[in-house]
Amino acid sequence: MSVFSALLARDLRLALRQSADSLTVVAFFAIATVLFPFGVGPEANILARISGGVLWVTALLAALLSLDRVFTVDYEDGTLDQLVLSGAPLPLVVIAKVLAHWLTTGLALIIVSPLLAITLHLPMEGYAPLLLALFLGTPTVSLIGAVGAALVLGTRRGGVLLALLVLPLYIPVLIFGTAAVESAVTGISSDGPLLVLGGLAVLALTLCPWATSAALRQAVE
Amino acid sequence: MHRFANPTQFMRIANAIFPWAAGLAVVLFVFGLPIALITSPADYQQGDTVRILYLHVPAAIMAELIYYAMAAGSAAFLIWRHPMANLVAKASAPMGAMFTALCLICGMLWGEPMWGTFWVWDARLTSTLIMFFFYLGYLALGDAFEDPERGDRASAILALVGVVNVPIIKFSVNWWNTLHQPASLSLTKSNMTGDMLLPLFLMLGAYSFFYLAVLIIRVRSELLAAKIRNARMSQIAGHEAAQPAE
């Protein structure tokens, strides 16, 4: 457990010292969302109709852009080899790194999402489900993303490749995340989609660290 | 199973199977295609467009089966370092992508007369499209590394991650589809009569044997390529060893 907390503290400290990285991700989230009114027109009813989906898609893309941070630096400077060789359970190491990633990006995205929702005229009933859905869904996004980030270590054209690997895997999160917001807006209970998002998060937490560890092992060999 | 880890053993059996697979594929295509496209009865509702089914449905089945074959091969490769399983998985991927593309194209051409549009976000079309992206990701990751061996292991892990996600994505897409679209858009599957099942099975057989035959060709050429690579390497090594002596 000490490895876990030490690694978490280290990653958080590194992220705080280079807080521009997290801010850039948030800024990307904002600008990508702001593009939509220009694309589909500023009519409030159209924007309100698509707001849940737009916020989810842009949040996924923002999270995707931040993924290469999770392992790349450690891979390049050899820290990753040390972590693999240290004898600490690798899935635990992965969970610590993913948690640090989520705290510095997922959480940041959740915090600014209501502001962006205002610009898209999201109906009042949609805010609570949006926040809850992001809260339950973004950990899954970080966990699945870590698998992809570990797989593309050492490739040419890592970034574009990462998108191709990871985005299809994000579709279930996107479907239920958007559904949670939409059902609340149309007056149906959003419990169902939220519960599925929670289930996906538990499943991802159970399986993704193992897959990520396997990918890291073959990357540092 | 480990007996087949030896390429020579594997190829001995594969070479014995090959003429049968290739022959059966040709025979089934020769008999199946005319039955499917000409002599089978036209549907009373869909008319002749129903014939697309005989190309479309077997392609969809192959697309999925090949993905599972790929995942099984990748698992065997990761668990037992079974080199031939990896070659089978790698050789299957482009075929699977091809069948998925065929399925999508046939589906679009079928959708135009049936639904009045080339594309609807039907649950099955959508999951097949996502499967196509899985294949593309697998192929892209496989050759993104300088060191081909790393590509092998990375893409094997990806294949397993994908196969876990296939049922999850199917479930989500089905759920999403029923949420957004009335069920009337999906094709109502009538009970198929025997004269429809025959061409369907003939075409499925033709596709399967075609896959098997091409798989053997691909594995064989991979092995030959590796042999040539090794021969070149030892030639270069031999030169370098010989030079100081001169």
C-alpha cells in the first residue's frame, strides 16, 4: 500500500508542478464544446437537445488527449522499468497512476462541465445527472485509456493510434452517459443509465489494471 | 496442441488440408452463387433484393467468428507463447476486416431498397461498424512498432481487450437503439424456408473454406518470410565473421 500512496503522491505532485497540462485539457474541453454552436447554429432548443451528447463527446476527446501523459514520460526516462522491476504488484501501480490521472483530468473536466452546460442551454433537470454520470463514467474512461496508453508505448504515431484503439471502447460509456442526461431532461428517471455506468466502472476497475499491467510488461521487456 | 507449435508439424497438416479447403471453397462458390443469386425464390415482400442476404449474413457470421478465432489465437500466444497461434491470429485479422467491410457494404446496398436509405443506425449495422474499427485498431497497432515482436504481443493484448468488449458494446448499442428508434425499422425475420436455407449454408461453407484456404496461404508466406529474414541475417553475420579473417 505504501507504494500505492507514494506513487499517487508523486504523480499528483508532478501534475501540480506542471498544472498547465491539466489546464490545457480543460481548455481543450471548453474550446471543443464552444465549436458546436458555430457548427449547428445558436438556436437554444437545438443546443439544449444535443447538449448532453456534445459534453460527453468533447469530454471523451479531452480525456483522450491527456492519456499519453499517463505512462509516456515514465517510459522515456526509465521510471517505468523501475516500477515493473520493483516487485510491487503492477496492477496496484497502474491503479495509482490511473487515479492520479483521473484526479488531475477527469475531476477537472467534471468541475468545468456545468459552466459549459450553461452555454449549451442544458435544461435545469439535466445538471445533476450530468455531474453524476461524469463522476461515474470518467473513471472508466481513465481506466480504459490506460490500457491503450500502455499498448502504444514506443510506437511511431502514438497519439492517432491511441485514438483508434480507445475511442471504440468508449462507446458504451458515451451511450449511457448521454442517456442519463437525456432521460432526466425528458422527465424519465436516470437511475438505469447511472447504474449501468457504475457497473461499467466496477468492471473496468476489475479488468483494466490487469490488461494494462500485461501491456506495460511487454513494453519494458 | 503444443505439437503444432512446431512450424514444420503445423505446415505438414496445413498443407494436407489446403487442397481440400481450396477445392471445397471453389466448388461451394460455383454451386452456391448461382443458387443464391439466380435460382433461389424471390421474397414475396422484398423481391430479388433478398438475394443480398446470401452474401450479407454469412459475411456477418464470418466477421464475428474470425474475431473470436483471432482472440483465441492471441490468448494461446500470450499464455503459452505459442508462435503458430500468433501467426494464425495475425493472418486472420485482414480477412476479418475484409468480411466486416463486405458485410457493411452489402448491408448498405440492401438497406437502400428496404429502408430507403443506405445507412440507418440499426443495432446490428452499428455493432458491425464498431467491430470494423476493432479490426482496424488491431491491424494498425500490429505494425506500429519498429520491433515486430512487440507489435505481436501488444496487438494480442488488444485482441483480448476487444473480445471482452464485444458483448458490452453489443448490449449498449442494442439498448441505445431501442431507446432512439422504433422497432419497426428493423427487418422482421420471417421463418426461412428450406430453399432459402440451402443457399445460405452453401455460401457460409464457401466463405469458411475460403477463409481457411487463404489463412493457410498467409501463414505459409509469413513462415517463408521469416525464413528469408533469418537466412539474410545469418548471411550478414557470416560476412562479418569472415571479414577479420581476410
